[in-house]
Amino acid sequence: MKVLISGANGLIGSAIVKSLEDDGHKVLRLTRSAPRNSLEVQWQPEKNVFPPEERDKIIGIDAAIHLAGEPIMGRWSEEKKKRIYESRVASTKLLSETLAGLPQLPRVFLCASAVGYYGSCGDKILTEDSAPGDDFLAEVCRDWEDAADAARNAGIRVVHTRFSIVLSTGGGALQKMLLPFKLGLGGPLGSGEQYMSWITLHDTTRAVRFALDNEAVSGALNFSAPEPVTNRAFTRALGRAVHRPAVLPLPAFALRLALGTQSANETVLASVRAIPEKLTAHGFQFQHSQIDEALRQLLA
């Protein structure tokens, strides 16, 4: 295949690029900088610009994967929220319209989304058919997915990968947690009763490849292991994996002071119990479905 990807240098993107290239596929990287080689394609989503000469480079691609976006974590100023929203929605709209206008359409457009689509829902089990939430991240995810309509209406198969927390020792949330947990300073966040949907980077990459290759797959897919856990259960599992106690809680008020109330409530304190109903229905088999086993393997 010939595959176009944005966010190629991120945690998920770099793993997908390696997987594809290891199997002999050609991968073109979208970049905002001037291209350094024939595999880089420049675009300017912040200006709603995809130069014609760069557009010509992607004619004939079989698939496009869009992963780029402003990081979610951190304090949410109004400017930060604007970047979170526009880096996802505007860029998806530009790429979707560009793909729809190609003389030869790609077979599939895989566009990132997140389980934040559902909002914080306590212990309610969430499938791809569950209703969207009504908070800021839910609005971002809903508009993010709608922004791919041009590609969908052109007849391109569109898949929305609703990512949960992706576990890897090479980056992301788990890497940031390791040092305090190894020092015996880890513990639950807030009450610890909020559910965490999670998936290993290995299964994330496998599921992306599955969605690219399986023509029966379209629409939203929850990228989450079959057994979401509470934050308290995750904390205990991580403590066992690093052979340290994990009993020092970080109170909700401290998280709200550090991150801001809205950011804390919609990220680390949000309860999202999403399950991969559609992935499993299509026959995808997880290699890491239990949190203890997954963390043991990751930290072995």
C-alpha cells in the first residue's frame, strides 16, 4: 500500500509507520515544515492550505491516517482550548476535502477520535452506539468526526478511531507515571473510582492495521481493551508491576488546582468505561486484555 499519515512522529504514529514500513508499505508523512525528502508532504492546516503541488504527491494513495492534534493534557486556557479544537476539526476538514477532491480516491480514511466523545459517565458501559457527552471534549470529538463528512460523502470508507489511554513505556501517560510509582509515591487520582479505558500501544497498532485492511469496518471504533478498570484498580496493578506500594492518593482538589477545574474534571477525573464492541464483533482479538498482564509485559 501507499499510505499518507499525519502525526507520524507521535507515540501512535511512529509505531504505525514502523509497522507499515516493516511490511514493505510506502508511507508519506504530512508535515508543516518544508519537505526534506520525497516521503514528506507539506500542508498548512492552521491556514486551511494544502498546496496544489503537494496535493499532487498524494495522488494514488491507498489510505490516509490522520493522528495530528494539540496535546490535551495541561491547563486549559481559552487559547489552549481553541488549539485543541481547531487542530483537530479544521485539519480533519481540510484533509477530508482534499482526499475527496483527488482524481483517484483512497480506499480508506482513518481519522483519530477519542473516548472523550462520551463524556464522563460513571460506571455506565459505553459502546460505539452510546450517545455523545455534553462537555468540551465531547464537543471536540463530535465535531472532529463530523469534519470527515466530505471524504465519507465522496465514497471513501471512513473509520474513526476513538482512542482511550494508550499504554507504552516509550511515551504517553504510563511513561510519566513510572518514576513516581517506582519511588513508591504512586496512588489513586481523586476518589480512584473513575473508570479508565486503556489499550496497549501494541494492540493499538494491530487494531489500526486491522481497520485499514478490513473493508467491512467503518464508522466509530472504540480503541479500548475489553476490560476497562477503575483508576484505583489500575493504580494497584501498576504498583504490583513495579513491586512498590501505591497508596498515596492525589486528591481531586489538588488535581483541579494543578490542571484547572475543567481540564481535571474532563481528563484525569472523568469516568469512561468504554468497551470495543465493534472491533470484537468484526473478529479482532486483543493480545492484552487484562491490566495486570498488560503492565507485567510492558514492564518486564
